[in-house]
Amino acid sequence: MESIKIRLKDGTEKVLDKGTRVIDVAKDISEGLARNIVGGKLNGELLDLKSEIPEDGELVFLKFDDEEGKEFFWHTSSHVLAQAIKRIFPEAKLAIGPAIDHGFYYDIDVEHKITPEDLEKIEKEMKKIVKEKLEVERFTLPKEKAIEYVKEQGEDYKVELIEGLEEGAEISFYKQGEFSDLCAGPHLPNTGKVKAIKLLSVAGAYWRGDENNKMLQRIYGTSFEKKKDLEAYLERLEEAKKRDHRKIGKEMDLFSLREEGPGFPFFHPKGMIVKNELESFWREEHRLRGYEEIKTPIILNENLWKQSGHWDHYKENMYFTEIDEQNFSVKPMNCPGAVLTYNRTIHSYRDLPIRMGELGEVHRHELSGALHGLMRVRYFTQDDAHIFALPNQIKDELIGVIELVDHVYRLFGFKYHVELSTRPEKSMGSDEDWNMAIGSLREALEAKGIDYKVNEGDGAFYGPKIDFHLEDCLQRTWQCGTIQLDFQMPQRFDLNYIGQDGEKHRPIMIHRVVFGSIERFIAILIEEFAGKFPTWLAPEQVKIIPITDKQKEYAEKLEKDLFGNRVRVKVDSRSEKMGYKIREAQLEKTPYMLIVGEKEVESGMVSVRSRDKGELGTMEFSTFKDSLLQEINFKGQ
């Protein structure tokens, strides 16, 4: 019998008969291991436990706690959801049901409007399916047979999906009990492993994300191996609702979203303070690292976007207008403007690297259903920078950007992980350029000793990228910073520098952002700190509260002193009770309150109340001021 050789994570090598399943290897090691794993991964490809191992390679066993292990769990959970829906609403037509971050969803087409009461019924049926411990079996059909199969089931959306696959393809399905579904997998071996389930919400979703298509109903859910883990997750969801930046932003009067401009946020005076402070911080950090700031137009000629490649790869997300009988586009990205700025003069190799930073305002068309507060908008400020470098400068420039991103994220207390994204299917440039670019990014990451995950095929159309995914206090991740290495745009725009040999050479272009979108980063900060911004970033840093009108003059004197030191300070001299004014300052999340009464006026002291530490007691005003200014100037470090 033909044999195959596999290597396990601990380095152990095994020779197996061809046809051996993943679960068989696990059982051969121990029954305990076989019970605790949800799937396997061979040479980077996910395999069901029941899958036969097809070739030599490295086999990794996956548990639910592994990031990829959750994909098995939540994919099967989505099928359990679909099966429950079909039992309760046999007329429902199924669209797609993938595993996503923190759970799964399924899009369905049914005339009945799904209510919270319906979610309870569906969830109850899902738990019943779990108890049935239905075996999950994979089978395949040729394309034409697969189309006939789903037509017989009346699943029109599945027909459309299969018709879009290549001719001659073998189409895979998964079956559990009376239910089967078009699916590439991976899946658990049976429904019984899904122990703790919760359906979370229902929302509208256009078929295939196209607003010209029918609106479907999308049911979201999550599931865990253990009930306690589900309960912990639901507690985090409740906390996330309390921290929702849209709710806090309204309470703190930071920004608003209006029907007159869907997806185009309005920043109020307090919100502008936060935005301006972030931008000032950005400018200073970049000045210290040798960046020069530029500003490029919001509207540029259509031909520029054709030359840059955005027309072919991004035009469905762009806005257009006509000026003097010529077509123009509102910029979705800042890079072509930076390229034109570089090309304004002839550069020597001695000039490089040239680092250009821009807080550029960009517009991108997002579907109305995708808009979400400041997280997903149609207009935002991108903290862009473009570095034009010699080939032998790439490594050092990449390391410099990595160190800047690390500095900024650590300032806010964020942990993060890194992904390296490689060439997508729809891209431009030669394999040689792409391989060189990917190799350069790997080299920089490894030089910094950074662990990273390879995200195959998720690079930009013009080059590979490093993405920084920061983790907030609720264990959610947000992709913010990115570094993209670009060999394509310098060629398209014929960028040059004069080398030591007196000849023209092509510079390398690095695209990078740290915050990503300033607006989105503000939303993340609001939710991370629940509106309690660090003192240097807070819209109002000090509230002075006189106990009676007799202390108003003293309070205003303190206000003037702090204001002269660039502190954002306000006296609350309203004829309200002290308790009311203190509670209001707490709701406004002001970092410090100075309570001044007759004793404070006589002694030149202040009674200090900290938002984060509570009562700090009475102290000399100068002592408080020096401590406050140090906290602001050094940003709490």
C-alpha cells in the first residue's frame, strides 16, 4: 500500500498508509487529544478530522482555542443555524453562512420578518440539533449535477453561486441529518461538539453586498465549547454596548451623523479638540523622524487615476465630477498626489530617502448598509506618508516605520499583532518585483524579532503589505497601521533619481499609515477608554467648581493661570448644588476637578478630585499645576 510521511508540531515524523484520516493520527497519539481537537492543518490547508491526509507534509492539530480552530466551530454552527431555520421556515431560501470574527451568520430570503421571539425559537431548535449529535459528512458532485441537486432543493441563491464556479469543477457539500449545504468547509465531525450557542441579532444585508440586489435577512450568532466562555463573551458584548462610540460621542457632544450627509461625520467643538490633538501629536512625531508635511488636492483629473491604476482596481468606490467639460475624481487615496509632488523636481541619490507625510482627506463610496458611526464612513482623514528610497535603504526605512507604529500604539496601551499580506489575484507588476517586495517586508519584520502571520492574497493591488491589528480592552482587534511596499507606481509615473553613476534610476515607494483613519482611531479610543480620554487628549482637562459665589473670583484667577499654560479649563459658577455639578463633571469625563471654598481661598490651596483616582486631597495650586502640566506634556508616560 502506498504510504505518506508527515511531521508533527513537536518534530515527530510518522509514516502512514495513504488514506489515513486526521482523526486516526490523533487517536494513535492519545484518545484525549482526539477528543479535544476540532480539525487539522496540513501544509497550511485546513482539513476536517474525517479528511484523509492527501500528501506528505507538516500536520498541525487545532483546538477551539486556536484562531483557525474557531473557524471549524463557527462554520459548523452556521450550518446548524441554517438547518434550524429550514425546520421552522421550510420556505426560506438560503444564501451564504460563513464563519466570521467572534461567530457566524447566515443570510436568508424569507417573507416572514425575523423577530427577537423568532431568534429564541431558532436558537432552541439549534440546541436540539446539537443534542442529536448528527454526523457531518462531506460529499462532492460535478458542476452540472450540483446545479441539478440545489435546483431540486429550490435553493436559487446556491444555483447562482455554483454557476459562477469554473467549468469541470468538483463541487463540495456537507450533510448533517436531513440537511445539506453547498460548502467548501472546514467542519466539525458532528453537531454534538457545539455546546454553547447564542443568536445575537438580525440585520438587513444585500445579496452579494450589492445594493441593486434583494435585501436579505442576516442572522448573527456565536458559539463556544463551554458555557462559561459564552457567558464571558456576552458580558464583553454588554460592556461594548456601554462603550459604543456613537452613544458616548453623543453624550459628550463630540460628533454627529446626519441624514443630510450619510457617512460624512460632523465634528463638534469638543470632537475637534480630540482630532486636533491627535493630529498635532502626529505632526510632532513625524517631524522628529525626518518627515516633511505636504497637502495635495481633493479633486484630481480622471487621467491621473487611470495612470495610477486606481481606475481599473478601485473605480467602483470612487466619486466623480465634471469641471470645464473634463472628468475629475474625488481622491480615495493620497498616493498619486504624493507622486506628483515628488516629481516636481529632479532628485539626486543624496536626497533620498524623502519622507512625505500628509493628513489627507479622502472619500470612498461605502454601501449604506456598511456605514457604522466613525468606524465605517465615506469621508475621513488618512494619516498618510510616502517614502521614496534607494533599494539599499528599504530595510532601515521599514524598521523606522515599525518602530513608529509600536511607539504610538504603546502610548495608548494597545497590544497588537502583525500580518504580512501577499499578492492578490487582481494585481499589477511582475513576479520578480512582488517576490522582492515580500522578501523585504519579511526581512524587516524578522530583523525586529516580530512574530507575524502570513495572510495569503490579501495585499494591495500594487504591492504586499504589513498590517498592524491592535487589540482593545474588550479583546476586539482593529486593523489600523499598514506598510505597503510599491514597485509599481514609480514605474507608472516614471519616477527617477540621479544615481552615483550619473544615470537615472527608479526609487522604491513605501506607503504607510499609523492611525489609518483619524476618525476611526478616535472611535477606537472612545470605546477603549469609555470616553475617559488620557488627560492630554481630553476635550476639557480641568473643571473648577467654587462652592459659593464668594469663591468665584479666586476660581477665575486659577482658570486664567491654567489657561495661560494652554490647559483646557472651565469654571462652573452656575447656581446649582455642588453634588449636581460634580456629577455633571463626572459625566463629561473631565480628568480633574478643583473644588474651591473659603478655606482654599484663604490658604491659596485647591481640593483636587481625580476622575480616575478619586479624592486626592488639598494641595498647593502650584503643586497641582506642575503635576498636571507634566502629565499633559509627557502624555502620561
